[in-house]
Amino acid sequence: MILFDLLFMLLVAYITGFLYYGLYRNITARFQRRLGPPVWQSFLDSIKFFSKEESISHGWMFYLGPVIMMSGAIMTLFFIPLFHTGESFKGLSSYGNLFLVLYLLVLGALGNALAVGASGNPFGVMGVTRGLSRLFALELPFYISVIALISVSGSADIVCIAASQTEWNAFAYPLLFIAALFSFVGMMGQAPFDVVGAPVEVYSGPASEFSGKFLALLMSQSAIFTFAKLVLMVHLFLGGASGFVELLAKSFGLFLFVIAFGAMYGRFKTPQSIDFLLKVPTSIAIVGLILATWS
Amino acid sequence: MFEFLNQPEVIKTIVTLGAMSLFFVGLFGLLTRKHIVKVFISIAIMESAIFLLFIGLSFNREKVAPIIDATQTQVATMNDPIPQAMILTAIVIGMAVLALGVSFAIEYYKLTGKTEIDTMNEMRF
Amino acid sequence: MNIKRDIPTATLSGFALSAVLVLTLITILLQYLPLSQQRVGDALLVLNEKEGVANVVTTVVVYFRGFDTLGEIAVLFIASLGVGLMLQPNTECRLKAESNFMLQTASTLLFPLILLFGIYVMVYGHLSPGGGFQGGVIIASGVLLLLISHKNFEVPHTVIVAFETVAGVSYVLIGFMGLLLLDTFLGNFIPHDIANMGMLLSGGVIPLIYIIVGIKVGSEMSGIVQNLMQRSDDV
Amino acid sequence: MSSTLFIALPLLFGFATPLLSRLGKNALAYTSVLMQLSLLGLALSLLLAHSSTTVELISIAAPLGISFVLSTASLLMVLLFTLLMTLFSLYYLFQRRANAYANESKFFTLLNMLLAASIGLVLSSDIFNIYVFFEIAGISAYILSAYSKTALALESGLKYLLTGAVASIFLLFAIVLIYLHVGSLNLAVIAEQFQLLPYNVKLLISLLLLIGFGFKVEVFPLNFWVTDVYQGSTSLVNALFSGIVVKAYLFVFFHILYLFLPQGEFTLFLLYLGGVSMLVAEVAGLRQTNLKRLFAYSSLGQVALIFVAFAMQNIQAVQAAFFIVIAHSLAKFMLFLALASLEKTEQNMHIDRLKQIDSPFLMVMMFLAMLSLLGIPLFVGFVGKFLLLKSLAVEGMLTLLVMVVVASFIEAIYYFKLMGYMLHKGTRSEKVEVSLGEKMIFVSLGLSLLLLGVFPMSIAGFLQNAAEVLLDQTAYITLLVGG
Amino acid sequence: MEFSLYGLSDIVLSLKVTALANFFALLIVLSTLTVLFIAPNYRLKRSFYLLFTLLVASLFLIVYAHDYLLFFIGWEVMSISTYFLLSFTLSKEALHKYILFAMASALSLFVAILLLYSTQHSFLYEDAKQSYLAMSDGVQQLFTLFMLIAIFIKLGTIGFHYWLVDAYEESHNLFTPFLSAMLSKMGLYALILFVANITQATYVLAVMGLLTTIIATFKAIEQESIKRLLAYSSIAQLGYIVTVLSVADGMGGALYHALIHTLVKLLLFINIAGVIYVTQKEKLSDLGGLIYKLPQSFVFLLIGIIVLAGMPPLGGFASKFMIYTALLDAKYLLLLAGVMFSSASAFIYVYKLIYGIYLGHPTHKNLEEVKEVPWTFLAPQYLLASLLVIIGTFPGLVIPYINRILGELNLTLLSFETIQTLITSYAQYNGFVVMGAFGGIFVLVLMMFMLLRSKAKKPKNRFDIAYCAEEPNEATHLHYGYSMGQELKRVGLIHLIAKNSSKYFYDFLAKQMQYFSEVVRKIYSGNLLLNFNIAVLFLIILLLWSLK
């Protein structure tokens, strides 16, 4: 039963993720007054890449890196329940908790970093460095918001947090939500915090040595991961979801917001983004935390 | 006319004042003189002052020297012998120390040509 | 008149310090003048009637407070040793000129008398004012006289050392004899009849010790004087 | 057995040295060592007999004449002094072939006189007798200090002598006043009547004694000469100064203090005086580069520590003081002897030379001594420091406690600096030969530091007894004056 | 076992076997054995083993002592034997630095225990609380100050860490694992005793702990020397423990993390000891690309850094989880945020570590001949790594033991159901499932990937990489990542941390002290006139002061 659940979750995430990605590419194209690719283009691309052979391999760690990334993404997905009500599609969430998920969110990045490191490409490492440097700054406001939510709801279980919202946390604690959103934009790799993958400056970033199946795996991972993160945000701030429609609606809304946000801003340099994240969203989050827990 | 001088209080006051003025002289020399011989002299003066003070204050005018002979057999009328014995010892000791000090000073002078104690700074501390 | 220009500050401050200290001392001393006091000396006077010799000071110095004297002898011994160590005899450092004939003759004549007087003072120390210290110093003054007057005069170093060694050792040995025989160090172990008080042969070890002290003081003082003399010219 | 032997025998040897030196080249040295060994044996047998306090009369009965009081406390000091002096003589014998002193017989005279005087200071119950021993010890020390007759040595001898002479004037003044007002020279009688004296006289006498002894016990405003003396003298002699001489003065000063002022009127003042001495000395030592002078500063600090411990005037603290006395005597003795071994080639070592010296044995021995001085556990230095600090804590003297600890820390700074130099990794060019005999002495000293540190209980009872005896004024009076 | 000291009836000493003591004793045994395992690779003097034995003995004394005096004795002996152990390799300055801090620590501990003794006249742990309560307020603060200074120095808490980094960096590669794993744990043990027996000192611990974790983490990121990096990492890890000890129920988490940290630091330091053994290089910039030369070592380091970063599914996450929930329980939310922040920042330095040694391409050619480290290095790593994996899988395994300690200290027990789960009031965590899921997914993905696999060509040499359309050559600096984290300095806040160092403070202190000493030294000029004048002045002052 649980295996079926998990498999289904994976499927949903895979498809939805690519769907969102396709929509994203379309929407950005519209923003930029272009036509954009078909919605399923990315999905098809990934299938195609799976059949391509990779041009070069840098040893087994290089090989395992993407696998770790993929595993991380799937793990993240599994430990986040799709719905906060009902019995099904809870995944493995009852065996874990929010802290675990917070760490799982980073697992993929670590696998990526290892693989890129193993490739030995200096520019790849440059990207990883930027990513890791940015990571902690990115996480801080998010952590504060999450901690506040855990404290308020009295549980670190995602289902409980989702269920305990009488009104959406996003409205009950707007400051926390705003702070978390900043982080979330960064986590999604969107402007203005997208310097990691900056295609122009850093000769295609961390992914520069990946080709063929590696790239396919990375794309799939990205799709699943995006979906998992959206679901997490929905549960934390948007009152959770008790059905597919609700889940898709809320997550897509959030996704749209993030894209729109990203399209509006230019890109920060790494120190700039760290500086910004450590100042503005963190302050907002701290104020939010104090407001939320002051009694 | 000077009968009052025979009173023990007066005698002892005078002795005290005298001895202490000697002590002052010695102390002043010790604190201000730099020449090594002068310092030794100052020390000797201070010692003498103390000897004088001791003998003067312990001396009783009505009593005699503590020597028993045909005329003097009453111990009750004799002066205390201890201060004398002590001072005898102390004088010899003082003399010995001075002699030693002077010999040090001579030898030191021969080696360095210095006689003033504030210039004795061979040590590079 | 500007005092400061004439007198260094150190002198002024030394003056002030010593004046203040002495004035304070005088105040305290005069405030409580020791007038009539029961002293241990009085008890010793009484004790002397039973154990001592005619000159009570001698009894005190040699017998009652014999250890002080032993210590004092030791001080003198070390000092003479120290002076000897510092100013080692140097035959080249002698008086440069022979002194005048009259002085030489007079001192040669006087020296035996001085020596005799010294010995007298020493030997009769337990009966009359005087004693080993005084006698010893008198002898040393005789030696000094000779040193001043005779260019080549010298008490042989070995003689001095022999005297002071023998005297010092016998002093302590007498003390040990007392310890052995009477169970107190420096105890008067030679029979001394109190009836003999005032006679030359009285008082047991007391005159003996005083003579020893005299010899020791005489030789050590002579040694010191001689050492100082032999170096004094080139200072 | 007579306690007078402890004084009379060395005196006898001192007087007899010219004779003995005629007997042959080594006769003097060997007989002297033999005599010291027999004294040591005597002291040990007395220790084992564990008798109560005995009074040894000189000529006449106690309150009138001079007497020597051999209590547990004084026996302890006697034992320490004879032990150290014996070891010193042995050490001198072992290294004699390499560098003997000129006029060796005089050197031995001075050693024996110094021993006699130190023991006399400790044993005597008569204040004028104490003055005499004070002078004997002083004069021997002056000459020892100036012994090598270099400009440095003479300067230090001269300085030592001048301060000693001034100190003795104050001491004599105090004794004169005591006799004038009390009418006795016996410590017990004075102690009995001291409280009855007018306040001002009491104060004056106490202060004169403080100044007189203060020069000798190297307490703060009176100790500016000490470092010069240490620097000018040879390390060998310094071992005696810091191992024996100072300890004798310290003991007798506090002996007198406890007798005269059993209520501890000056306790607080003396405590802070000691504390300040300690801090000032240790701070001043921080940047010292001359080893001898550095050890002199450390001696000043340690002596001030002992001063503090004695000044506490209670049994625990005095016991602690005895522990520190033993620890410091042994350790400083060891350090100075080690320095003497190192200085065979060159006097006045700069601390940089420690980098060059190749002698693991001496290094290890110096480590042991330094660690003990710093009060590291497992060494006897710790026991003393611990007991003292415990006593301070119990009495609530927290400021002083912190002062002591800060001073220890500063001391640690420069001792570990030395150790750093010794542990320096690099080629070592100067090989130092240490003979087997010297090694045995170092090892025995080092072992005693360790053994006493690990098994302090072996002597703790004895020391406690000593502290009780030293502090018990009434018993002392009863003993000498009678009911 | 109680006995008295020095024949003094007023000092009762006690040695006692407690669960807490056993816990730390176990760590000591583990560290000693693993460290001794690699010892045959080095030529060591006999005195090294002697001192090492003394050190271990002193550690046991510290642990099994049941009164503060024995504890202190052990503490001092530990410091001194460590001093001599360090002296084999440390430079003079670093050595002096170490011992000064060690002495400061020992002496302030001494003052503290004496203050404790002063009220109730007992050194026993049982009486410590009472003694503390009997003090006046000022003395209580003084006591806490001295005690914490002693502990913080040993822990190397920020501000007191000046000695630690140099000591770690320059110490013998054999000894570094022990330093990090055990000696700092003794500071922790002291802190646990202090918190459990006497007082919590909440705010001080919280602030110090948080500052330590954050600052040390960023300092670690900057380092280019492996051992320095790990030294700062040790400081940061202990910072977590200090932080969690500031809350009422933090003891469980602290003990858990202490265990994990000991294991992981042993693993990491032994690992890099092996690397340094085969390469003779200690700087990240000189290393790189060793993954294919030392594959086993790489895996162990990977395990190590995963634990160090607190990533699931290994043991590191379990202890971090305990710490987080303890802080959450106490509602120290900002503190928790800070701790999590520094934990996230730690990713940079752990990545830097593994990248610098094993990944990338070495700039220098001479690493190509390197062989896998000897088995004596690998064996303890196998042991430690498997322990960490087991604890990760069964995080509840150690809970009963920790509970025994907590029960002994009269603290709230941790809830315990099965060995697979950790249960707290906020959430639970099933290590077995996480491990299983990760393993399963990993294997599935890998298998799928293998099925689709095609032959990829191997790079010809280390220059065969995409490099901006240029051809890298010998002169090109390929190993870029070792300097990662430099750009962080451009961020104001981090720049502040990087720029300032306690070095300035201590240098200033030393300079002032020396200046002061120079002034005081002038007193001892041996000027007798001055001395006599002052003596007389002294006499006059005393006389006039107290004259009636």
C-alpha cells in the first residue's frame, strides 16, 4: 500500500513538476514578449536526454552525484505529505518531521556539489561555492519562519502544522510568510537570487560538466524537487491541501508568484544577495517571530 | 641650682634627646650621602646612638658599677650588668661588619673606581 | 634666599624623612620613659652571688650569656676571614716610606708594655673592669702601632690563624666539656668555690674563657688591622 | 641528645677549618660533609623519636639565660637546613674537580657558620641571641655573595652588607626598647608581658622589628636590593640564600610575631603586604632575561607567598606555609644547583642560551622543580599552595585569594616561557656534562618533590603538629617561664 | 569510594562510578584505542607514550572523581601532560599560548572550587549545590565567572579559543584526534557537572554558545589549512553543546551530540592524518583530486562530513535533532534559528574540506604517485564510520544509556520506544525508515541509471575539462575551490567576523602587561638610597598611621 502511495506521489510530482516547468518557460516567454516552447517540451527533452550518451565521465563520484541529487529530491518528496487530511498520500511523513525535510532540501545540493567537485571543473566549483555561500543566508529567514510556525502549532510534524491553521498562516503571520517567500524564491533558483546557475558569467554553472543522461537526471530531479518544495510551502503557509485540486491550485498560484517575482528583478551578486538576505528578510522574520510568539 | 638635673626623668630625657639627635645625624647621612664610606660612617653613628640610648636609659645614677669587691657587696645597689654586656657584644659585631664592609668597598673601588652607592649598577637588569 | 638652588631635593627629602622619624621616635620614647623596671639583670646579680665572679659583667658576658659571646667571636672570626679573603696579603703593598726613628724606637719599647697591659686586662677581666675583648683590642692596637712604625713588620699569617683557630676550637670544646660533665653547654665544670670570689683563681671556666676570647679577639683584630693596613696605601 | 650540638658542631668546624685544611687536600671537605651527615642523622633520629618540645639551657635556667627550644616546628627547620646543607656540600664535592672555589677552606668555614647561624636563629629563645645569629648568618652570606671578587659579586656583597647593617640597626633598636620596657630578653617573658605595654611602645617595637626583619625576609618596600644580590652572587650560593637563609629569617620573624602578638593585630596588614610583594615581584619578573635574576624574582614571589601563609596565623595556613617552605626550598635549591651546573662555562646566563644547551637530564630536573614551584598537582608545591588557598577561602579572604592566584599565573607565564626555551626544537650545540654524583643529588631532590607531592600525608601530621606548636604561645611561655 | 587527603579530616575526597562518568570513560577508551591504532605509523619517542599514559590516567581521574579537588588535580595533570605532548611538535609561540590558557583555566577552576569550598567546607559534588546557595550574591557571580572561564578556555569557546587553533594545527597528527575528541570533552564534562550540580547560568551559556557556533563556523570557512579548519569546526560543534546546555532539558541532546562529535572528530582527524601521512601536505591548496587514489578514505571523509553537517540519515542528524527540539521546548526560538543558521553555514566548510582534499584537480603534479593509506589508518575509520551509520539507523540505541545518566542527575528522561526512533514532544524521527528509504531510493535510481548507462569516455588527463575554450596547462591553477568562502568577506557582517580576531585583544593585553612589567621592574634597580628612603618612609607612614 505504502509503496503504491509512494509511487503515485513520485508520478504526480514528476508530471506536475515538468508541467510547471513548461508553464514557467511559457510564462517567462510571455513576459519577454516571446512565444516560448510547448508546455511539454522540457518533459520530452528529459526523456530524450535519457537516451543520449554522456560525453565524458570523471569517475564514480561524478557518476554518483546526480544519483544522490535525485535521491535527495525523491526523499524530500516522500517526507512531505501531499494532503494534510485523510489517510492516503502521506508518504513517509509520519516517520520524519519538518527538521528532517529542511535538511533533505539541502541533500540534493550536496550531491550536486560532490559531483561537480569530482568533475574538477574550476567554473563548476565556482558555482557550487556561490550556491553554498548563498545557501545559509537563504535558509536563515526560512528557518526563522518555520521555527515560529512549529512553536505556534506546537509540533514539528508537517501534517499537524497544516492542520492547525484555522486561517492560513500566510495571513495570520504575514511577516513570516513574506520572509519565507524571499527564501523560497531563492530556493527555487529564481531571480534575484539565481546567481548560482548564472549561465553567462559562469560558463553554464555547476551543470557545465553534465551532459546526456546526467542532464536528464538533473532535469527530472529539478522537476520533482520544485513540486516538493511547493507542496511544503502550501502546507506551511497556505493552509495545506486536502485534495488534488486544492493542492494544484495553491501550488501553482505560489509558483506563478515566484516566477513573476523573478521576472521583475535583476540578479544579485553573491555577496549582495547574502547581504540582502541577512538584512531584510531576516529582520522581517525576526519581527514576525516575535509577533507570532509573543504572549 | 642645677639640682633638678639629678632627677632621673630629666637625665633620661636629656639622654634620649641626645641619643636621638645622634641617631638623626646618622639617619640623615644614611638617607642622603652617596659616598660609600660616608654611608658606613652614618651606620656607625646610628649604632652608637642606639648604644648611648640603651646605656643612658638603663643607667641608674644611684647605683654603682656591678663589680663586687671589698667595699661593694650589696647587689641591690648595683647597676644592671646586662646592657653593658649586650652593648659590648653589639659593638664588636658592628665593628666587624664595618671592617668587612670597608674591605668590600676597597676591593670594589679597585675594580671599578666607583665610590658612590648610587652609581653601583654593574647589573644590567 | 633660594634654598632649592643650593640643596638637592634628595637631601631635603632625606632631611625631612629623618627629622620626622626621629621626632616621632622621641615623642614615643619620652612619652613612656622606662624609669623603674624589674629587670632580669637584677636576678642575675643575685645569681652571681652563687655562681659568678667579682665582675658581674664578666659573668654575664662569659657565663650567663656565654652563647652570645661565642656568636660574637664567630662574627669576628668570619669578618676577619672575609677581610682576609678580600684583601689578601700582598707584600708589595707596604708603607712606602720608613717611619721616623723616634716612632720606631718608642713603639718597639711600648709594644711589650702594651702587650703586657693587654694580657693584664685579659687575665683580670673577671675581677676588675676589662676582659677578653678589651685586652684583645689593646693587643691589636699594639700590633697596629708596630705596623705603622715598621715598614717591614708583619705578624705571620700562620701565627694569627693558629691563635684564632686554637682559641675558637678550645672555646667550643670547653662548651662541650660543660655539656658532657654538667649537661649544659658552657657549664662551669671546673670547681669554683664561691668563697674565692675576688681572687685570681676563681670562677672556674669564666676567666679561662675570657682569656681565650682575649686571644681570639687579639689575633683577629690584629689580622683585620694588618690586612687593612697592607692595602690601605694604594687606595 | 642535645640540640646545642646543631649549633656548636658547625661552629666548631668553622673555627677548626684552618687546622683541618692542613691535614690534607680533601680532609676538610670530607670531614665537613661527615659532620653535616651526622647532624642530619641526629635530626632524623630526633624526628623519629618524636619527643615533645625540649629546652636546652646554656649555663643557667631558662628565663634568665639563653636557651634553645627544640620543638616540632624548629626541628622541622633544622632538618630542612641540615639536609639542604649536606646536599649542597655533596654537590660541591662532586663538581669540585671541575671548578673549585678559591680558598676552599674559607668557603667551608662560611658554609658551616651559615648552617650554625640558621639553626641558631630557629632554635634560640633569646632575642639578643637571635640578633647575634642574625649577624652571623648575615656576615657569612655577605662574604659568600662577594666570594668570587668580581665587580658584580662585590657590588652584590656590598649591597647585601649595607642593607643587612641597616636592618640590624632597626633590629637592635627594637631589642633595646624591649629590654628597656620589659626588662628581659627571653622571648617567653617578653611574650608574657608584651600585651601589657603601652600601645605606642608596642607599636614602635613591632614596627622596628618589621623593618629589621623586613629587609631580610624580602618583603615589598624593603626588597629592592634582593635581585641585585642574586644576580651578582654565584648560582651555587644563591641556592643557599633562597633555600636556607631566607627561610630561617622568615621562620624566626613569624616565631617572634606569634609570641608577641598572638591575637594577630597585624594580620590583615601583613597579609596584604605579602600579597602586594608577591604581585609586584612576579610582575617585575615577567620580562627578565637573565636567568639568575629571573629566579630571584621568583624567589621574591614565593617568599611573599610563604609570608602570606605565615601571616594568616592559623594552624591550617601555617601548615601550608611549612609545605611551601619545604617545596620552595627543595625546588629553588634544585633550580639554582642546575643553573650552577649549566653555568660551568659561563656566568650570568641569558635565557636564550637554554636553547643551545644539550642536557636532557638537567632539563627534566629543571622541569620538575619549575612545575613544583608553579604548584602543579603531584608535586609538593601544589599541596602547600592548595592548603594556603583553602585556608584563605575558608577565612573569606577572597581578594587575597585572587591575588595569590593571579601572582601564580604571572609566575606561570615566565616559567613556561623558560620551559618553551628549553623545549626549543633545533640543534643544540652546548653539551653539559653532569657527573653521576650530581645526578644523584638532582634525582633525590626531584624524587622528594614528587613523593612528598603524591604522599603529602606522610609529613602532613608532622607539619600540623609543627604549626600547632609554633602558634601555641601559652605553651611556649609555660615551657620557659613555668606556670 | 570516599577517602581523605593529606591526613586532613576536613577534606573528603571521593571516587565514584556513575553513569555519566562511565559515558565519558567509554569515550576515553574509544579515543585512546583508535588513536593508538595509528601510532605504529609514526616514530615516537618513549617519553611520548609515557606522557600519553599519564594523560589518559588523568582523564580517568577527571571522569571518575566525585569531588572537585580530585577533578582539579586531574585537570591540571591533563593540562601539563598535554603541554609536554604538544611540545614535541608545537612552535614555541603556540606552545606558550597553549599553556598560558591552560594555566589560566586551571587557576580559575582552582579559585572557583575554593570559593565553593569556602561555604560548606566540602568539595563533594553532592554538596556543591548547597555550597553555591550559601554564597552571597557577589560571590556567586564571582564563582560562576571563574568556573565558566575555566570551562570556556578548555572548550575553546569563542574569545577563549586563541590557543586552541594553533595547538590543533601544529600538534602531532597522531595527537590531534585525541585533542579534539577527548580534551575538549573534558571541558564539556566540567560544564555538564556545573550545569547539573550547581547552576544553569542560562543566558551566559546561550549567548556564548551561539556566538561560538556562528563565529567559529565562519572562521572555519576561511581557513586553508585542514587542521585549522577542523579545529574551528570543533569549536563550533562544542558551541552547539554549550548552547543546548543553557536550556533546562538540554542535557540529553548535549550528551548525544558529545558522543557523535567524539566519533566524527576521531574519524575526520584520523582520516586527514592518513592523508597527510601519504602526501606530506597539510594545506588544502596543495591537495586535491585524491578521490581516485584514496577511495576508501574519501568515503570515510564523506561519511564524516555528512555527520558533521548534521545531514540525515547518519548519526549527525539525530543529535542535531535532539538539540533543536530541546531549544524548541524551552522556547528559545531565536537561539534555535541561530544554531540552525550556523549549521547551514557549516555546509560550506565541510564541502571545502572534502573538495580541497579529494575532489577537483590538483594544481601540483606530484600527488599522482600517492597510494591508499595504510590499513592501520583505515581500520579505526571502519569502526567509527560503522558506529556512525548504526547510530544513524538506530538513533534510539543510545537513549536508554543517556536516560540512565539523566536519571542519575535528576533530569527529565527522554522518551524511548524503539531503537529506531527518536521521540520528542514536537516530533519524532525514525532513523531506520529514513535510512531505508534513502538506501532504497538511491539503489533504485542507481539501478535505473545503470541500465541506461552507456560508455562514456574517460578524460585523457587532468587537463581534459571544459575550460572557457582554452587549453589549461601546467601553469594553470586548477584547484580553485580551496579558497572558497573568500567572497563571503565582502558581506559586511561576515567581514566583521573575519576581520576581528581575539588575537588583537590578547596581543594588546600582553603588550600592556609587558609595559607594566617594565615599569615595575624599575623598582628593583638595586638603588640602595632609594630603598632606605622608602623603608624610612614606610616606617613613618605606619607609625603615624596607627599612633595613638
